[in-house]
Amino acid sequence: MTDLPSDDSRHPALIYHEYPRPGKLEVRPTKPLANGYDLSRAYSPGVAEACLEIKANPEDAARYTARGNLVAVVTNGTAVLGLGNIGALASKPVMEGKAVLFKKFANIDCFDIELNEPDPERLADIVCALEPTFGAINLEDIKAPDCFIVERICRERMGIPVFHDDQHGTAIVVGAAATNALRVAGKAFEDIKIVSTGGGAAGIACLNMLVKLGVRRENIWLCDIHGLVHEGREQDMNPQKSAFAQATDKRTLDDVIDGADLFLGLSGPGALTPAHVARMAKRPIIFALANPTPEILPDQVREVAPDAIIATGRSDFPNQVNNVLCFPFIFRGALDVGATEINDAMQIGCVEGIAALARATTSAEAAAAYKGEQLSFGPDYLIPKPFDPRLMGVVASAVAKAAMESGVAKRPLDDLTAYKATLDASVFRSAMIMRPVFEAAQAASRRIVFAEGEDERVLRAASAMLEETTEVPILIGRPEVVNMRLERAGLSIKPGRDFELVNPQDDPRYRDYWQSYHSLMERSGVTPDLARAILRTNTTAIGAIMVHRGDADSLICGTFGQFLWHLNYVTQILGNKDRHPVGALSLMIQQEGNLFIADTQVHPNPTPQQIAETAIGAARHVRRFGLDPKIALCSHSQFGNLDTPSGRNMRAALDILDAAGLDFDYEGEMHVDAALDPALRARMLPSARFSEPANVLIFANTDAASGVRNILKMRGGALEVGPILMGMGNTAHIVTPSITPRGLLNMSALAGTPVSIYG
């Protein structure tokens, strides 16, 4: 296919590739190079030490260089996408794109290498000579049968993984899709008949994978442009095709399609007709993978087989067979254990990991990336979406495990569970710092009630809680609405079985609840009628009463509405002389480090006592994350140089903290730059109480705290955990409307362990 895209799509695509700078890649250093000392370590003389270590032990190249996380995407441009033999130079945008996918999905560094070498043996020689530079080789867009020759030579001669993605990547994703399609259809690999069109590299690799998964070779009928591959045929044959030659007098696709369970198309448009589909077995499986136009369109299939299970290579139809589900993660696992090859066991581990992930509950992140699509396992959801962040942990760890078990891992892992957690942490930015909180939550099965139980984010968080914690979710919402939204979101959890559902319109405890609320508020102007109305309509009040009465341990609310509105009911019902809100703390996760900000919500203009209470609560919470608190009291005034209200309040708060004899570090009042830059702070106040960067910033009013929080989130790329409501003994937390399902899961873990009053 040599047709260019339409004018409507060409211009934006070309602009994307040209601006703001040409291409899609750049190289950045990973070490500082700011002065002569850095230069002496990065280059001469310090670099010689790393060279000598590698000379003594070649495996140390993975310790002292980028080789252990570096892949080459290599092509000669002879079979590029549907464009054909366009040459090495014209293939460069595709190879740069492949490198970008490696980095985006698996954080693997990648160089694209385009070679003007049509001879497969000479091409293999060049690739083999690159071994000292790379930890693995991804062969790409090399025509068949040359690709078989190049891969065979490189695998025989190289001691690092060599993977031809057009073959094996496609085969792995097809294997995963077929695994789940057969599960949906109620069929088994060993029983099915397969008819395939396309005798190229991808088609042959897919058939070989299906054989590894249990399909009988005699049940595979391979056709190409010349008809059926059969014994005795000489036209356009090679050893790879010959392995599927049938001893038969049949010669065409039309001759062999009857009763086929699975059609596998890697050929071109029109190869399969509706009449062919009508002659296939019941509940046929159609994998029409030609791009951009499949062998048959899904609508044509459904006209004759409404119950067919269909996959294509296109993103505008369900079940896109996309190699990005595979290649970043199989390389991730292979590199991390120092695999010498990517063998059958690793490929099958990848198949099983991808297939299992599709059968699991869809992640909230994938749902957000594919809004409006039904992402629940079934005929239209056989394989996960590329932007499902769980692919990294599930697939790469499955590959690493298979590499170790099959004996090709030079650097086997000691703890596969910890490895998967590390992979998850690289994708879910909050995973690493939240680990101590989740571990603490595992020790206590607390009941967490969500006031806005009809919100899809809450439903997804509840589903994740059941998978990742021991906590018991309680949702407040109307049953018909909750069930409808569970079905729409593709979530398998059920009220009554997996979580308790409190119907605000009809709950047997309603009388007890409104009477409890009335008894708390009767001296504050709340009449019985008003109490009845509030406890029928106000889900925050219902949740707080549940905690008050011991029917739940902690409340999470605030997915819509204003923070202080929710805080009013939380304080009315759960506050007392020993328990009152002292501040809201937000953890901001950044690449440069983690930073806590307070008070972002509770006290618009706090008194010195309230500032001191916020500092105490923040210190206790920071320790829940396994960190040592370093608290800066921030103000426009710096160490007494201005007589301003904020400066006076911060200095008074400092006196209160000093008098309390506390066991954590704090200092103030100071500017934010002095808080974060110890050298700057030391120049102004050499006797400062701590010498590290502050990890907690406490501001003199909520305008400043909330402003910094939002700037870090919207312009600094920070991920927020919180707000954490301090001072309420972990009985309630009020989130903000921008919170995500993962944010709610994090908050449920924080709510999942009891803490002291100022927590």
C-alpha cells in the first residue's frame, strides 16, 4: 500500500513531526555536568575506572553504562508498515516512533538504526557487530524471507536478546487474543480448525505461536496470494511456509474455509468474504488484521454471523491487535534479568500475562484514556488497551519469571514480588511512597464508607480496594444507579457480595440515624423534621453518622461539592473537645522529590496555635509514609526581617512548637526558596535547626497553600495524594472534585489505619 494519507490527516501529521523541533527523539544526560569535578568523573580521568571494571568483568557494563537499558531498533526499510520497500532513510520516522513507544511504555532507552543493506547476511553481520553497544536488538520492517535469515544469524551469534517484532510481537498479541476468544466461544486450541491468509513473517510467526499454544499443525490451512500451501507446491515457497504444507488436492481458500473456527488474516482487503464467513463453524473467530483495510470489515461479518468474535489491526474497531501491548514489556523483563535471548517460555509468559490482564477488572487509567468504550472482558474486549498502566508490572514480571525458570537470565531476581512492585511504582507515581501506608492498612480490616457511592470513580476505587487491600468498602447510593454504573464501567463487583450498599432512600437504620443526628444537633437549631430531611438526602451526613455509631470506621467524601460544606457536617457529627480539624495536608509527588503542603483547606487565616497544630499533625502523617519530617514555616518574612502579620504568626507558632518539646525538625519563618535550598538557608541563618531540604511547607493562609498546591499540580506535573484531613483521628477525609480513582484508592489506604488525634 503506497497511497498517502488524506490531505486532512497529512498536514497535522507533518506538523507533529517538524515542530517544535524536527523528529521525535533527543538524548539527555543522566548525571550532573556542571563543573570541573563533574567533568573529571564523567570523562578523563574518572571514566577510566569504569572502563577497567568492565574489562575485568563484562557483565559490569550493565552497572556502569546505559547498555542494560538500551535497545536498538534496526531496519533496512524493505517492508515498512503498508508502504513496502521505501528504503532505510524513509523508514526513519517509523523507527523513531518505535523508540518513543519503548520509552513511553517501558522507560527503555532506544536508538533507531537505519541501514542501507539489502543483503540479509551482510545486514546480520552489521547487527552482530553492534552487540557491545546494546542490551537487546529489535529487528523491524525487514521483508520476508530475509527477516528469517537475519534473525537466525543474529540469534546464533549474539549473547543478547534479538526479537523481530513484526513476527513475534504480532504472534504474542494474536496468541493472547486467541486465548481469550476461545474462552468466550467455549472452544479449545487442540480442537479448532484454522484458516490463514498471509505467508509472510507475521503470518508464519502467528501460526507457530498457535501451535505452541496447542493447535494441531494438521488443523492449520495456510493460504497466500498463490492459493493453498500444499505439499509439492514450488511457487513462492520457503522452509517456513513448507512447515504448514498440507497433503491435499485442495488449492484455494474457498476449498478449505468450511467449518473453520478461526480465520487469521495477515494479507490484504477482500481476502475473506461474507459468503466465506457463513460457511465457517458456529461462533466463528475472525482476526482480520490487514492494515489499514482488513480482509473483511466487522459489519460485513456480523451480517452473516451476528455472534462472531472479531479482531482487527485498527484502533476504530474493538480488539485492536497492537504490538505495543507486547514489545516494550517483553524487552523490559528481558533486560532486567540480563536475558541472553527471548525464548518460547518468555513469549508464552507474555501471552498469558496479556490475556489474564484483559480478564481482570479494567483499570481506571485505561477507562479514562478510552472514555465511552466498554472495557469489560467479552467478545469486544479480548485484550487490554495499550494505555493500561498495569501492563508493565503484569507482563514484564511474567517475562522475567519465565526467563529465570528457563535458565537464560544472567542476573536473576531475588524477589519477583518486589520486582513487580517496583515496575508498578514506575507507572503509578504514588505507588512507592504509598507502600508503607498500604502495608499498614493490610494489618487492619477497616470499614471505609464513601459518601458519593454512585460516582464511577468511587466504584472503581472500591473495586481496586478489594483487589489491593483488606479494607471493606461501604457505598452510599441508590441501588439502581449503582448497578447501572457498575455495568457501564465493566466492573464485576456486586453490592451485597463485595461491598455494603446503603440506600439513602430506604435503609432500615434510617430512624436510628436521624435520631442520632438530632440528638447531636438539637441544641444547634436542628428540629426532628430537619434531621429527617438531612439524613434522607445528605450522604456526607449519613456517612458521618455511620462512623459516629460504629457502623463504619472512616468516611471519605468530597468528590463533588465544596470542601468546607462537607467539613461542616463532618465536624458537627464527628468532632468533639478532643477531636477537631486542624488542617488539610496534601502530598505532592514530583520527579524531583515529594513535598507536603499545608494547610490547603481548613483555616483561611490560621492563628499561631492552629499553625502549630498543623505542623504537629503534618509531622505525624509524614512519618506514616516512612519519611522523616523536615517542616518549614513559610512566610513573606524571613527569620524575623519583616514585621508583617504572617511573620508574627509564624514566629508565635515557632514559640508554641518550641515549648511543646517535640521530636521532629522544624524551622521558620522563611521563604520557600530557603526552605528547599539548604545552601541558601545556611547563608542567611547558619544556626538553622536542620540542614536538609524541607519536605513539609506550612503556609500562613490557605490562599498561599492552595495556590502552591495547584501550581505544582497544574504546571509542575505533581501528582497529589490528599487532601488528608488532620485532627479528626482518621475518622473522615474530604477529597476534592478533581480526585482520580487511584487518588481515592490512596485515600482509602490512609483511612485504613487508625492514627492519633492530630493525624
